[in-house]
Amino acid sequence: MPINKIVATKRGKSAIAAAVLAAVLAGGGSYFKEPERPAAVILATDTLIKPWEGLVLKSHWDPFAKIYDICHGETQIDGKPVPPGLTKTPAECDAILEVRVKRDYYEPLAKQIKGFTRFPIGVQAAMISGAYNFGVSGMVNSTAARLAVQGRYREACEAQTAWNKAGGHIVQGLVKRREMGDAQRAGEAEICVSGLSS
């Protein structure tokens, strides 16, 4: 169960509305056509992943993973390990991230979780963000996914908050990311419940 109270917020509702509008505009203005940039991908990428992952424009050594990374945590570019000295612009990093979020997270979740693309946009985005952070397999096999398939969205939003540990200990940064965020960043549960009807 969540540590803090999970509530819908104005910033959560605004983020969802902005992502839906961006997706409709990307789809040529048709609400009914599957856009190239699904609203859930836009919402997850812009509201949940970028703010929590940060941005690095010159490759740097990760002493824990013992590899170079760049942008929003990319360890490979064009299928090859990130080399030292590589630089990217913010626009290049954003493009790389959006392609990867759709291909490596949205599409696998849509294939492996029954009815995923019919879940509310906020639920989809929270699950994409969670999968980005703790893996597609972890999300597919989670209590959150099972509850969402049953249409128990609020419970699914709350169940995902359990992924708040590292090394067996609760980490406050993960609590914030999974729950209600902080002053600058929305949390996954916040976005998740902000799109649910009361």
C-alpha cells in the first residue's frame, strides 16, 4: 500500500489533457486514428520519465553499471554501446527516448497485458514509466497489471507504489516517484489516478 495519500491533482489532469491533445494533433487531428505518438507514450515520456531520469548531453561513466550512458540513461545508440566523448543535443535525446519508450515499453506492454491500450491514459502512462524504471517483465507480472486487467484501476495505481525499494530498503526518491512526486515532478500514482473518473 502507498505510504502517502494518493489523490488526483490539477497538474495531473492538465498533463493528461496536454498529452491527449498532442497525440490528436500528431495523428492529423483525428481522435479515432491510432496516432504515431500515443498519448500514453507522450504522457509517460514528458511527465514521468524525463523529469525523474534527468538529461546528460555528454556520455559519462556509470561506476555502478560500469558502462557509459548519455541522454536519459541510454546505454546503447544504434545498437552499439555508448562510447566515451559522445555528445547529443536535447532534441536528439528526446527523439531517442520517445522511440525507445514506444518500441521497448509501450508496444511490449500492449502485447503482454490484456486490454492495455483500453486502460485510462494515466494508468497506461504510469505503467510505462514503471516498466522503464523496473522492467517490462516486472510490470507484466505485477499486482498492478493484474488489477488493471480486472478494471480495478485505482487499486492498480496504488499497487504500483510497492516498487519503492532498492537493496531491500525503502528509498524516499522512489516513494516520491511512485506516489505523488514532489514540487517539481509528478508521481506515477498521481498521474495514474488523475485520469480516473470519480
